[in-house]
Amino acid sequence: MKKQKIDIGDLVEIEWLDATAEMGMDKNAGSFKNVPVKELLTQTKTVGYVMKQDRYGYVIATNINALDDVDYVAIPRTWGEEVNLLTYARRKR
């Protein structure tokens, strides 16, 4: 990941590899047996506001409504490939 100063409230775009799940796949079908695991992961971009971060990852708010309900994604740092700072949070002066 790029080393950028990311703070709570910043608007970011995170490019990361998400886990993939398949249900009911025939274990003998062989569709994934000769494929590297990385190719089975889903390339993902998440844009939102940083709600929390620590050494394990980021919590990104992707939707905040007038009732203060929040939709969020928790992204492990080890799953991330790139973090792009889009806008700084407003800082109290």
C-alpha cells in the first residue's frame, strides 16, 4: 500500500482483493484446481469515509443517512493494494 497520512474522516478510495465465495460447487469439477488463489479473489474498489483504522485495517463508511445509520466495509490492511486519499477531513482549527 502507498504510505499516505490517512486520518479519521478522510475520503479515500481503497483498491483491494476481496474474498470470493461459491456455493454448491462440485469439488471434483476442477474449475479452480489449476488456478492460483490470487486469481480467484475479486479486484475491488471501495470509496468512503474513514471511520476507524488501526494496524489491522480500515473501517470505511460507504453510506451515511440522515438517521445516522451507516453502511460500512472493514478491509484488512493485508488485503489492500493501494489507498488513495481523495479529500482531507475538515480539521478543527
